[in-house]
Amino acid sequence: MTTATTPVRTAAKPSAPAVTARKHRPGRRKRLELALLLGPALLLFTGFVLVPIGIAAFYSLFNWKGFGPLDDFVGFKNYADAFGGTVFQSAIVHNLIIAGLSIAVQLPLSIGLALLLNRKLRGRAVLRALVFAPYVLSEAITAVIWALMLQPNGFADRTLRGAGLGGLVHNWLADPGIVLYTMFAVITWKYIGFGIILLLAGLQGVPAELREAAALDGASAWQTTRHVVLPLLGPTIRIWIFLSVIGSLQLFDVVWIMTQGGPANASTTMATYLIDHGFKRYEFGFGSAVAVILFVICFVFALLYQRFALRRDTQGALTRMVG
């Protein structure tokens, strides 16, 4: 007796090339999406940032007045002249002084005012608006307003005399010994609102439960602020320091409009030195060299600061695309 057997059909497995093609499709689609999304931004960044930097580096190798052929090649002589000049050395020192004062004065002041405005006060919204209002003004308007107020026998001098402080009256914009600090006072008035708003945003991320727990453990208000609030505010403070130092190194608008770097180069910064030589004296080759130096200083600082100060803040903040 025989039994009929039916053949068992098994599903045919896809060939290896087909499986490989399917595996590669998500990767290709991901790369296509990245190209479409990043392409326009990279194109603009290349055209308006990288290309001008390259052109400035090229022009810095010539003694060029801004017109005529580029036939006077001088190599790195413009860089040597810049670093060898006492005015440019003073300009670098002035930028560093402004950066140091920003950290030493503006940072504690911003933290104190941010902690104050973070409390439940009557009229808190109005106070926040008043503090932030100067930052909304353009640098040109700020410089013109303060230049008028700081004129001899101007609003500042009359106010001091009216308050019985006539001994404090100075030639605010004409005394080489104090003009740089006058510039810093104006800059502080202009930009401190930004720091306060930034720190207020950081304070919103401090959990109220931690403050309550510290209070239950017997910590005073100062101890809670020092050991709980400020450490959690660290990432925001480090971001503010980064922005403040970069802004101090690139300081130009307010100084140029109020003093143009004077008197006797007492308030010259790297940016005003660049504009003075590049556009007023038509030394475009030399001005390009100063621009490259300024870019390198800011770029190196940004790299080092992100490497050693911001690295722990950015770890874990980067997202990976999941295909």
C-alpha cells in the first residue's frame, strides 16, 4: 500500500543583492534629507562666511589700497606690522580689559538682578521690561544718546552737580585715563538686560522642590542660592560668559560712534583699528590682516572654551537621527 505525498512548498528567500539594496535605502534617504535640509544653509554659510574669510586672507598678503592691480605682494609683512604696532597692541589690551570687566562686574550684577526679579514682586513685569529696554535699542542710538549726555556740562555733569557730587565731574569722553571705563559703563547699560533675561530663563529650570528641601534642612536663603541655585545655573552662566567675551573682542559700534577710538587711541579696539586703517586710510591689505587676526583670536577662544568649559554642558544634548 502506498501513500501519496504532496510536496511542501517553501517561500523563496530574497536574494542577497535585494536585501542589501533594501538595507541601503534608508541610509540613502537619510543622506538625501540631510542634503536638502542642510544644503541651503551650508551654501549661505559658505558664500557669506567662508568665502569672505578666504578673500580677506588673500588680500592680507598684499599692500593693496582697495583699487588697482594686486601686484605688490608683501607676504606676512602686514601681520608683522600689526603685531609690532603699539596702537594695535593697546587695542588688544583694551578688548581684554572690557572682557575682564564684563565677567567681573556685569556677571555678578546680572545674577543679583536676575535673582531679585525672579521673586514675586509687585510690578515685576514692569521692572523686567525696564531692565531689558536698553538692549532693544540699536547700538547707534545708544551711542548717540550717551554721547550727548556725557558732553561737558551735559546731562551727566548737571546731574552730578545737582546731587552735590561736582567733584566727580570729568571729561568723560576726552580724558584718556577714564574714557575706556566710560565706554564700559555705556556697554553695561546697553547689554546687561540681555544677561538678566538669559539668567531668568535659566532660573526657570531650577526645580522649586530643591529649594524647599534645602529650606527644610535648615539652609538659609544665601546657602540655598550658593549651593543649589548657582550650581544649577552653571550652564547658563557659562553660555553668558562665552557670548560676553566674544562680544567684547568684537566691540565696535558704540566705541566708533562715541570716540572713534580716541582720544589718543585710549579707547581703540581691534575692530575700530581695523575700520580706521581699512576704510579711512584705504589700507585694505593691512586692514584685511587685522580682520584675519581678529577672526583667529575669536575662533581659537571659541574652540578652547567649548572644549574645556562647554563640553560637559553639550554632552548628551546632541541628538542622533533615527532612521
